[in-house]
Amino acid sequence: MKKLFVSAGIVFVLSFYMVAVQAQEGSTYKSGIGLRAGGGYYDIIAASYKTFVTEPGAIELNLGFRPYAGVYSSYNQFHLSFSASYQHHFPIGSVEGLKWFVGGGLTAFNTFSNNKDFAGFGLGIFPTGGVDYKFANIPLNVSADFRPTFAIVRPDYYGYSYFSTYSRFYAGNVGASVRYTFR
């Protein structure tokens, strides 16, 4: 029991030290890991990893999923997706830690369903834009983005659109991310 308390104490002290170091670093960060909530066809929640490869340029990777309920629940539908994007950041005025970004990316997803029209592999490309904010006193980053997706490959169902039954474009993919940051 004593070893457990000592181990927990060491972990607590090291965690506190890391948070204190992060707080001193201000509004810049090298990498962040967290969650992205989105409104895309292919994911509703995703693990999100973002890392800066240059000062203005970052790579964001997302591994997400989306179960369907309601109208499509009888199809036992589930989506698993992976997205990667490049984002080029620009500062916004004099607000330290606040940046806007533009870029583009690729998404690959698979839909698992007992209805063959819904099941299958999909691949899409997207331009992206949004805002990114790193808090100065805590190791936390938040961002919001817009990713209108163009399907290159899709299951049959993904041809559905309110405007055309053969549409390969989905404009409703917006998301918000929260990440713990590392220097």
C-alpha cells in the first residue's frame, strides 16, 4: 500500500511539473492530442493529433467513427475513418495564440452495414479552413474547422444528396477540436 501511495505521489508531482512547464511556454505549441467532434458523413467523433512541421505549417491526423441510429439503425451501420490534412497558419491581429488556417486533406473511410448499398470503402479530398487557439496559461488548444468533402470513391448510398442523386460533394462537414498540447 505504501508503494502505491509513493508511486501515485511521484506521478502527481511529475504531472504538476509538466503542467507548470507548459504554462510557462505561452501560446505556442509543437503538438497536441485530443478529440474532434464533427458533422461529417464519415465521423462524428475522432481522436485528433496535430503537430507543427514548420512554424506556420501543421499536419492534423484524425481517427474517427460514426454509428448510425434512427432511420438507418435497422442497417446496423457503422463508419470507421482516417483523415489527414495540412494546415498553414496565420496570426489574427494582436491576440496571442489565435490563428486562422487554410489547407487541404484526404479522408478514407469504410462503412460496415448489413445493407450492401450502405457498405463499402470511401475516399475523399477536402479543402479546409478554420481557427486555432492555444491558451497561454494552460496546455490546451481549441480549434474549429470546415471541411467540405469531395468523394472520389464512395459506397452507393453516398450518392444521395438533397440536390442530386449523383452528387459527390458534401458541404456539411464542420468540426471542433480540443487538444492537450506538448512543446
